[in-house]
Amino acid sequence: MFRIGIDDTDSPAGMCTTYLAAVLSRRLKRAGIRVFEARLVRLNPNVPEKTRGNAAICLVAGGSLRVAFHLACETVGELAEMSHEGTHPGVVACERIPPPDFYLRAVRGFCTLDEARALLSEWGALSRGYKSGRGLIGATAAVCSQFDDSTCELLAYRRRARFGTPRSVDRESLFAADSLTFPHTWDTVDRENDIVVCVPHTPDPVLFGIRGERPGWLALAREKVISEDPACEQIFVTNQGTDAHIVPGTIGCLEEGHSYIVGGTVLSLPRTARGGHVCLTLGNGTGTLPCMAYEPTRGFRDIVRSLRPGDRVRAAGSYKRGSLNLEKIEVVSAPPLRLVRPPICERCGKRMTSAGKGKGYKCRRCGGRKDAPEEVIQPRTVSPGWYEVPPSARRHLARPLCRGVREDFLRLPPP
């Protein structure tokens, strides 16, 4: 048994590393090399050099390691977008599997090319970097990957003659597939906003992708989809939909480009900025943290807008440029609002006004007086619980609430 890792073969102009993996998998089988598993390994979504979703691939196989490595390099040389200045592929093959530490750092933080090369040398791996060789970082993380939680994705790929042309996928069939298999599949469509999610708009080879818990559910959904004839299809085991990128954090102690779940108290009324972005400020007694719900999160912003000073929440997302970009939020406590206002005059039914500091209230019409204000308890529009961005705005790694919440999140101390 051995693993092959590949990364950084695509560009904004085309190609997809998962497509290359699907092609390679078939070439390996024709060469007598058995492929046991194809992995789609999502890495830190905040890495600046990513093309789209920052994914590497890993093939778990059996047979001749050197033949497999040769075929992998040959396939990368043929299909990778070498002419693009931002594409720097890397290929790794190894029988001895390094521990998952490098993978965990790559999905939650940052790794360097020197660190990847040192690890590969230590573990006797075969490797080849093209151009700068930056793709060796993701390829190394892929072969080191170990999933505590995993999901699956079925990816259908287009025939080469149709690359770059409009995709033909029947919209209603995707909604039917979702109706049949949700919550065991997700992110096929965004029902709240009436949007198809699983069909990309970029010029890569992907026709559509169906995400779900297990291959059986993917197959059931796939049967409903009506589309142009695909060239091939591949099921990947993946860390998508697992929140693998998120770690517990503390306000005031967050690092740029990492993703956290933090607890805090709402300090001020949410503010809607230009462009429809909503800003919420949390505090923990020692520091403050701006949290952003951007316009593409659509209705999720209404949840954020409904929060009030004193509410206690847990917020999850990526920390970038001094703020947390929200992916989900737990409202831990949102007590009814206590509104204080001048009382109504019992004699003439008019609302009184302040008679001066410490002097109570006075009716300007009849002169009636009262000492105490009127207190009104206003019910809240938001209840304790978890809330998430819609599928059309969800990151690949973000765990949808239909899968439940990560168990360690539930064990966090209250904010």
C-alpha cells in the first residue's frame, strides 16, 4: 500500500486537481495498480495562493510505487496548467506514511515548502516539484491526511470538447435530487435563495458535484440528475463539511489566517455597513472582536442584526485583517429586552415627559406626575441555538448544521 499526493495543477483559467486525480486513477488501474481510495483533502481556506477551494488529492493504492509515481508525473505534465504563472505543481509518493501533524497544520494554519521537503526526505518519499514546487506543500499534507470525520463527494467531469462552454444540467432535477436525499446530501441547492449550488461557473472540467455522508446517498441523488453526458465520475472521501479548519480560540489571542470558534458577549448594536455587510462586536472582558456577516450570506445577516448588547454567543469563522468572518454562530443566551420609557398619564392618556433628573415624570397637558418609568418586556426574534450561512455562501470545509455540531464545540465552556 502506498499513497500519491498531488496539488496545485489548476489555474483560474481551467483544470481541476480532482479531475487530474480521476484521470490518473483510471490510468493506474490500466497499469495493474489497484486504487483503494481517492481523497479530496481541503486545506486552510485562508491561504493567499489558493486557486479556488485550496484542495489537494491523495490516492491510496497498491502495486508498484515507482510505476505509479511515473504515471502521476506524466499525467501532471500533460494536464496541469503549467503556462499559468500561479501554477506550481507537486507530486509525492510514499509507502511509509508520516504522522498527520503536517496535514493538521496545513488545514488549520500554514506550512512552508522547506518543511515539506524536509519531511519527505525524512520519510524516504518520492517527490517532484514543478517550477517553484509550491504544490509539494499540499501534496505532502494530502499523503499525511488522517480524517477524524469525513464525508464523500461525487464529482462528474465534462468531455474535453465541452470545456469552457455553458454547462447543461437540468435545474429541476437537482432540486428533485435534494428533496430525495437531504439531509444525507447537502449543498446541491440553496432552497431559501432558490439557487443551484453544485454546478460551478468557472471554466474547469467539473460538471457538477454532489456532497453527502456516504456513497449510497450520492448514488441515489445522482440517479435524479439530468445533464449532458459526463466523461467520467469519481467519488472522493473528503474532509469537506467537517469544520476541520476550526479550533477553539480566545478573543485577543487570534492569529491572522487561522479559523476559530470563540465565545463572547455582544457589546453594541450590530451595524450594517455599505454594501450590506453586517458588523457585530464581541467582547470577553479583556478584548474585543469585530465579526463580519458579508452580503453573500444573505438571510444569515438578519440573525446577526437581531442580536443585542448583553447576548452571549459563540462565533465560528476565519480571522482575517482583524475581524472574524462568520461561518456559523451559536446564540447561547438572548434574554427578553427590558425597555424603559416614560409612563402614560392615567388622567388624560398622554405619555409623560421627564420632569428633570431625579424628579420623575410630568404630564404636560394636565400636570399629573409619576415617579417611576414604564417597563416593557419585549420578546426576542432570535432564540438560543445554532445558525449558519446559506449553502450558496458556505465554505467547502464548513460543517452544515444538518450534520450536527462538532462534539468538542458542545463541550466548550460557556461564554
